[in-house]
Amino acid sequence: MTANRLLYLDNLKILLISLVILYHVGQGYGPYGGWWFYMSSQPDKLEWIGRFFAVNASFFMGLFFMISGYFFASSFDKKGFVKYTIDKLRRHGIPLLLVTGMKNSGSDLVS
């Protein structure tokens, strides 16, 4: 690892990713259900998961955006507008075009 890595942000991201996983795993068992078909041997919903969802959803995605925004200025200043924009188009635009092309081609890989 590099010497100037912010380990507390790495640990925070690990915690947030774990919360996202727990959030999505629990959706089928909570009071809100899910949009997918599932079979459960437990006919009653777990009401306490709804409180977990409410608290969790109130901060975890916003905190991801805050961490991302924290690093934006230094990355933008280091690369400059043109290089930063090209880098982002390469990293996000190419996969977007590929998925859009697969979706428009009628492929079953992307619904």
C-alpha cells in the first residue's frame, strides 16, 4: 500500500459495503418484501429488519457520495479537465455503450 492512503476511509468503505450487502440480503425477509419471486419457510416477516432498513438507508449511499466527493478535487486538479473527462468517459462510457448495445440487440444477458 502507498504511504499516504487514508486507512480510516478504507475501513469506512468496508463497513458501508457490508451494510449494503446486509440490506440487500434482508430485503426478502423484511416488511417491504422484494420485487423478485422467493420462497421462504418463514411465513411471517421480520419486523425489526424494517427499522434496520430505515436507519441504514438514511445514510449509507450519501456517505459513499461524500467519500467520492472528498477525492474529486485532488483528482481533478492533478489531471485537469480534459484528461479527467477522457479518463471518466473511458472508465464509464465504454461499459455503458457495451451494455446499451447488448440491451438493444435483444440479448438475454441484459434484461
